[in-house]
Amino acid sequence: MATKQICLYRPYIMPPEELAAASKYFDMTPYPGQVPPNQTVLARYSVLPFSELVVGELAIVGSKLINSTEQHRYVADAMNWSAKGSCLERAGLTPWSRDNWYDLHEGQYIVKGKTNSQKSKWNKLMFCQSVADIPIVAGRLLDNEMIAQQGLIVRPYIPLETFDVGMNGQPVTYEYRTFWYRNPDDSDATPQMISKGFYWSSWLEYEEAANALWDIELPVVMERANEAASLIGPNVPFFVLDMARTKDGRWIVIEVNDAQQSALSCISAERFYRRISELLTNIIE
């Protein structure tokens, strides 16, 4: 029987059902010091906030994470891929981001951290009905230590196709989470979509309808997703694209995330870990 690959995880963050699925395909450890030599390591929920220390400890035995600290920093700062003139914004694949709110035209905006948002408190800590609301929401967000350390960005609010409205006015949108992977040793390799699923795991009553629309629109959404992945892939091997359908029928990238830290949403943990295990086995062999 082939030796399993290694997954470095954080026990109190990884859901038990995900841990059970991952354990079928990976040797699981929460301790970098237990990783064998010369491994490419799948990290899940285990890197932040001490990425440099984890990478350094693995390097002692010649092992490494799929995403380096520098690659994590690239994808974790939305200004790198969504600022005006950045790769996705320039291609028309995502709304622009700014790290200030001076001289903005009147309109609706969202405010968030460069990595994380407070989406669950939509009408207090994210959505701005007008420019005048931006400094109010920003001030509230700066009371959150994690968000304050990231720095804030402002983006124009793009109405998305919506199934429902949750607590605090949060729209439950037609949004999909997609995981992508390329060989970490080959920055020219084409990223592959390894898993996808409805974003809103707490709104499963809409999953069937979302899947049906995804299938109908598959050629369009995959053209957009592949284009976005081809622009992000050279900068980071293992990443997430959250794709959403706007009210006027366009597909856009809402977020790009480090796949080491991203929750699975409605994605099958069994299929996810089986696929990433196969890919890692191929690059090691």
C-alpha cells in the first residue's frame, strides 16, 4: 500500500467530519515537528498566524507547504489581485478595490479587511448605503483586532443574484466556492479546478437550485473561472476562487483565498481530499 501524504491541521478548527475524510487519504498531524523529511505538505487551517515559524520548522527537515509564506501573502491581500490595474480587475473579472475612500463617487460600497470580512453582520460591518457610511463602517471594523491588522479596503457594491436575505440583512447569493491547484514546483503549470460547491453551507435548501443553474451556465462560468485561475495561478499554487452571478447575468470573482485556510462550504470532503492526495502523489513520484 502506498504511503499516505502528510496533512498539517489544527484540531480545534478542522470540523470532525472533514478530519475523518482527510484521514482516509493523509497522515494527519497538528505538529510541524512530526512531518517527515522531504515532503510537500498539505496545510489545512494550520498556518496562521505563525506562517514563518511553520515554514521554518518544516525547512529544517527539507519539507515545505504547498503555498509558501510569500504566496500566502500575495493571495491574502486583496489589493494584489483586485486593486485598479491588477490582474483580475484589469481583465474585468472582479470589482476594483481601494485602501482609502477619498474622492469616491456617490453610490453603494462594501468595506472589509484585505483578507477577511464581517459578512455575517452585513448591515453594520460591511455594506455601505452611501459614501457617508464608509467611515462609520470602517470605524466599527477597526475595533476588530484581526481586521485592523489586515488593513481595510473599499469596493463598489455589485448586486448579485440572491436566493434569500439572512440575519442583519445579509444577502444569500448565487455564489460558488472553487478550489484550484497547480504543481507548486512549476509556476507555468495550468491550474486545475479540483472541487466546487455552493458557497452557503448554512442555506442548504438552495443548494439544489444553485447546482442546477451552475450546470446550465457551465460553459460561461468555466470560461471566466479558467481565465481568473490562469492569472492567479502563477502567483500561488493552491487557491480558492469564489465565483458569483450578478443580477445582470455576469459571472465575477468575489474573493480569492489561500486554499490552506478556506472552509469547504458545500464541497464533499471525501472527494476534495482524495483528489488533492492524487495530485500530491503525482508530483512526488
